[in-house]
Amino acid sequence: MNLTLRVWRQKNSTAAGKFIEYKADDVSPDMSFLEMLDVVNEGLIKRGEDPIAFDHDCREGICGSCGLVINGTAHGPLRATTACQLHMRTFKEGDRITIEPWRARSFPVIKDLVVDRNAFDRIIQAGGYTAAATGGAPDGNTIPIPKPDAELAMDAAACIGCGACVAACKNASAMLFVAAKVSHLNLLPQGKIEKDRRVLNMVKAMDDEGFGNCTVMGSCEAVCPKEISLDFIGKMNRDYLSALWRNK
């Protein structure tokens, strides 16, 4: 396959960025999208040019590092697929592919396609954990948890914190991410001890980071590689209002 790449290049966080076109020739349809970028970078390095900077780690759709907007869609055209798991057979001979970083004020560009997502870490630090002393790890079967609650908690815990929800939202809202992180602990017995403190602190941290408001358009759910449901936003809103009422 021979492709044309239109890639966002930005030297650093303060420099002005722009799109630059590159040719990607003899691309195997069995390559992953990141492998294709690796090959393009090898060519740039051989020519003495600066390679395209992009985030990656596990390349297995687990870590959430591979945040790219591909042809206007976070993670690319395939539903429930991270950019690292997207294969070039998704595209056609001669395609022109536009590659951008996440676009959000709370995710400032570091270089090229790499953005600073430490805002998510600070939200987690505000309450996305269980601080109460629960003793040693007990046998899982000794803690009765209703099956629907256990399954919902697992669904919420599937969030990998990639930030696609923010990139897709017209308001750059982080509600889906925060809702998933709040809900997966609030649903379980160990997390219910700090349920009110957690939701109040994490929502405040989200607002302090400058993320936009949720208008429930569903763009976040549509691009989420783990298909986190909008229902978690509704649950978080209920938890938040209940916490406000009890702590007024």
C-alpha cells in the first residue's frame, strides 16, 4: 500500500505547529498503525530528519498511551479499538490519512502527537483509590457482592484512561473517565466507606483541571476503546448530588 500522511508537527509546547505531509510507501496491510509510523520514522532518521513523536507502551490496547486522532476520530475508524490495535488493512491504497494529537486545553501538546495527560493522574490522586484500612486481602468469596454490582464495577474498571473521551467531546469533558473511576470503587463494599469524599474530590479536581462540561452528546462513548457506557455518568451525577446533600 502507498499512502499519504498528513501529520501534525510541533517542536514543543510553546512553538506553533503545522501539518506536514509524508509518503508512506510499501506499507503492509498487516502492520499496525504504530508499526507503520515506526517505518516512516526510520525513513526520516535515515534522511537526517526529526522523527515523529508519538506515545506508546504496551501496544496491546491495555495502557491507553497511544492517543491519536486519525482522520478526525479518536483512535481511528474502528469501534472499540485503540490506535495501537488498528491495522493498516482498515485503509485503502492511495488513502490520505490525517494524524493529530488530542485537542484539549487540559491536554497541552508536548511535542508532535504527544500530549501531557497528567491532569488524569491528578484526578485519580484526588480520590480514585481506597484509603480506608481494610486489613489483609481476604478470600474473595467471603465478601458478598451482588453479581450485577460486581459486573458493573468490572465494566467501569475497564477504563484505560487514554483520554479519547476528552478528545472526542466538543466541550473537552472528562466526565466519562471520572465517572468510570468513581463508579468502579463506589459500587464495591471496600470503596463505599469513602464514597462521598471520593466523588466530591474527584469532580472538584476535574473542574480545577479545566475540563469542559458534559452535554451528554455521546461522542465519548462512541470512541471509547473499552466501550464505557454513558450510564456511569448518570450514576456519578446521582452519587455527587447525594454526597452534596449529606455534606451540606
